Amino acid sequence: MKSITDWIRNTFEIGHVSHKTIRPMEGIRGFAVFLVFLVHYVTLIDPWLLQNSGASQAAEHLRRIGNLGVDLFFVLSGFLIYGMLIEKPRPFKRYLARRIQRIYPTFTVVFIIYLALSVAFPAESKIPGGLSDAVIFIAQNYLLMPGLFEITPIITVAWSLSYEFFYYLVIPMLVAALCMRAWDFQYRVLFFLLVSVFGFGYFSAYGGPIGLLMFIPGILVYELLESKAVRSLPPVGLPSLFLAIGVVVVLNDLGTNGWWKYALLYILFFVFCLECFVSSGLTSGIFSSSSLRWLGNMSYSYYLIHGLSLKGIFLLLSKVYPPVQDGSLMFWMLLPLFFFLTLIPSTVLFIFVEKPYSLASNPKRTLQDRKVLAT
């Protein structure tokens, strides 16, 4: 039993070369990716649910709540990437190469799986028929263009990667062009607050990718944490998280999802993360738990492959138990089981692709070490 526990710990505990480990941040990642799972689970189980039943209403609420997962990922990325760049100058080519190494090995493997399945199951394929159109569409997807551009993603969740990569490209240029490392932290905080006000004003008037603003709460958390301007907070983290969940549920019931929904989430996620990182109370303790952190450490692999895994699971379920709209009890019973099943391919992807090729500072050296250990 101890050897299994040691293997799990050695596999899912990861070190960070570019930043210090913040344990509750890893747990928040795990929580965020579980929220994303909920979105796809309730979408795929819908044919089994009786319309206007308690289960179908709960599913709709869970779908809205689950969408918060991506926003949380943006906040954490805002914290990590900005913190890495503001700490000290980094050669842009090396920085960009590291970002590509972090994103593309795992993405490429999953992308190839989707392309192969598109050929094997043409009825499920999103790729257009003409050769030139197909090549352009595949290239656009591989270059992470869906999301910021109106392009259908082959991998459904990959739209968010265009937001991530846009942020990866813009923030180092902004820091360097404005010489922000030389600023006092108060002026940097003021600058990003002004950017936020302008952004919310612009997007409320003209529309656009308002989700990009969700990187900024992470930037502000980093500034307050690193400057030690805030050394402790009362236990406001969990209430802020619950309020964020309540906001999306209530706004959905009211039939409105205006720009100010993001403004509220911006504030609530800022408070949640700041208290979680600054204090060592209940919020930090919950999100520092081993199970959540281990899920968080493999969250990228899980994020990319879980939708495909779920679709396969539901396809098998439909063969055994065709959709009948009376599955309220089944909705709750299958949720933990199907979540566990999606962990299996995600774990394989994490162990054999993401960890050796993306998380290791020197993938070749890591593979050589593994070969030595094997012999």
C-alpha cells in the first residue's frame, strides 16, 4: 500500500523551475478542471433527462457553474506568467520557446487523436470537405486560432488556448515596452486597474473577448502578494467563491449575462485567490489537499482529453441503455463514476506526454534518467 502511495505522490507532485510552488494554487486548478468536467457531463447526459425535471434544472445550473472553471484558469495564468516576467528580464525567444513547450506536446498528441477519429467517424468530423478548406481549417486549429477568431475548434475546449497564447504574447511586450519592472508596485496596480475599467467600458459598448480581462485579477493578486501590501485577510475566500457561483446561477435565472457578470467575477475571484494565497486558514487548507493538488497538476492533460473520453463513455452507455428521458437518479449516480473514468486516459496522457515533454525543464535528460532507472 505504501509503495502505491509513494508512486502516486512521486507521479503527481511536480516541481516548478520558473516559480515557487503555491500549494493552494495547484488545488484551485484541480477544482477548476472539475468545473469544466461538469459542463461536458451535463451536456452529454441531457438526452437521458426529463425536460423541466429537477435533474434537468440542476444540470442547467451546473453547466453555468462549470463555465467558471475557464475563468479561474485565466486568473491563475495571469498570476503565474506576469509574476515570472515582472520578477526579472527573460529573453523573449527562450520565454516563448518555453510557452510552446508547455502547450504543444500534449496538445499535438490530442490533436492527432481528434484528426484520426475525424477520418474514422466522418459523421462526427468538424473538418470541411474540400482539400484546401480542410488544410486551412486544420492549420487554423493547430495554430490555436479558434476562440479569439470565429473558427470552430476541433478540440472543443481548445478555444481557451487562443486566449492563453494571446496573453503569453502581449504581457511580455507590455512589461518590456513600458519598463514596468522599474515602476513602484502601486503604479503597476493602478495601471492594470485603469486597463480593467477601460476594458469593461469598451466591451460593454462594443462587445468582444471580455474573458481576456480575467487575467488581470491574477496580476493584481501577484502584486499585492509579492509587495506584502496584504499580509493577512479575514476568511473571505470561500464566501467569495460561493458568491461567484451564486452570481452565475442567479443571472441565468434572470435571463441576463451582461458584461457586469464578468466585473463581479473579476472582483470575487480576486478576493478568493488573494485570501487563499495570503492566509493559511480554511480556504488555503481545502485547496492544499493532496487529491485536489494532484488533479490540478495534471489539469492540462485532463482538460484536453476528458471531453473525448466522456463522449466515448456516453456512446457506450447509449448502446447498453438508449436515452430515455427519466434518468434523474442516473444523473447523480453516474457523475462520480464518469469523472473517475475520465481520469484514466488523462493520467496516461499526463504520465507519458505532459510530464516528460512539457513539465520537465530538460525533457531529453528526463527521458534518459527514466531509461537508467528502468535498467
